[in-house]
Amino acid sequence: MDVFASVSLVKKLGFRANIAMLDPWYNKGFGGVREDYVEFIARLLKDSSEIADHVYLWGFPEIVARFIERIPEPLKLVAWLTWYYKNNPSVIRGWRSSQNACLHLFHPGARLYPEHFLNEAQQGKLFEGKLLYMPGPTSVIEAPLLVGFVGRKEQTGHPSQKPAPVFERLILMGTGEGGLVFDPMCGSGTTGEVCVALKRRAIITDHSDEYVRMTEERLGLKRIEVDADLVESQ
């Protein structure tokens, strides 16, 4: 399903998500290049802000940096997140790339859940009312790329699959148990897998039939056929 059609459908059906997870292709060749990429993403951020309390936008640092000054109202920047990995075999202009970036945006007043990251001692102090401050997780997430023998059991064959622990932190920060996550570019279904493990709900779509089939096989689910009258592809 077209990404804007999926956002429109969620809105029509009256769903309100805790999180919209946006992980588009990065306009660097793989997945295609479009001249209106900035306008495309800006519109996606705006549309997603209408159906979700938190919006996460993934990309290379030089990609997401363009949108720091294009954050649509009423969204505000919570944090610039970095996924750090050591095992990228490729070299770019002499440097070996070791990071992806993610903008965490939210509606002011939307709930954050830093308590999901407390260790046992901190949880005890919180229960006793003795925790002086809430120490949330760092803005750097370290997890290896799913390449070669690393994460072999998790690999699906999707060319840009992220490891589940990376999405896990984002979902824990923006949802409680039973919360709803929307991912209109789900790839091979990592968002869905993490939501199942964390007892969250998910609405996931993708424009690629190949990737939807990957997701169906991975999650043991079948896609829902949607009435054509409800879908507005744009």
C-alpha cells in the first residue's frame, strides 16, 4: 500500500497511534532517488503527526539533519538518536560508516516512559519513593549490523533490515503495554516482531508485495485485504 494511502486509512478508521515509525529509503541510490525527497518526507512527517503522539524518523545523519528546521507544528524535537554499530564492512570516502540517525519527535504533553529502562535497584527506589530523578536511557543505541554471521537467525533477506533491539528502545520509550505502533514502511516486519515481544499492538504496511510477504512469513500472519473504497493512493 502507498505510504500516504496507509496513513490516510489509519486516520479514516479512527486509530490513534502512540508511535509512527518512519524508516524510508535514504535517497542514496538503493530504493530509488526522487528530486522531491525533502518535500516527500516533510509531508510524511506532517501527515504522521495527525495520527500519532510520537514520530520517529530514520536516516543517515546528513539526511535527517535537513528536517531539524522542518519539524511540523505541533511536533517538537525530543532527541537526536544515534544507532552505533562497529561491524559495517563498507568504506565511504576513507571513513567506515558506523551510524544511523533517528529524530524523536512528539506532541508536547505526550507521555514518555523512561521508567521502562530502570535497573532493579532503581526500580526499588522508585517503588519506595526514594528515586531522586528519572535516569532515562542514553541517546546512543549500540547494536551490530545484521551482516554475515551476525544475527543470522534474525536476518530475513531484506537489504536494510535493522536489528530488533534498536526498535525495542524506541517502542519502550513511547508506549506502555498494549500501546499502538504504526509503521507504513515496515520492510520485513521488525516493528511487528518487537511489538509482539513487548505486548504492544501494531499496524504495519509496505508498498512492496515482496516485503509484505517477508513480513507474513516472519510473523506467521496474513495481510488484511482492505476495501478499495477506503484506500486513497496519492
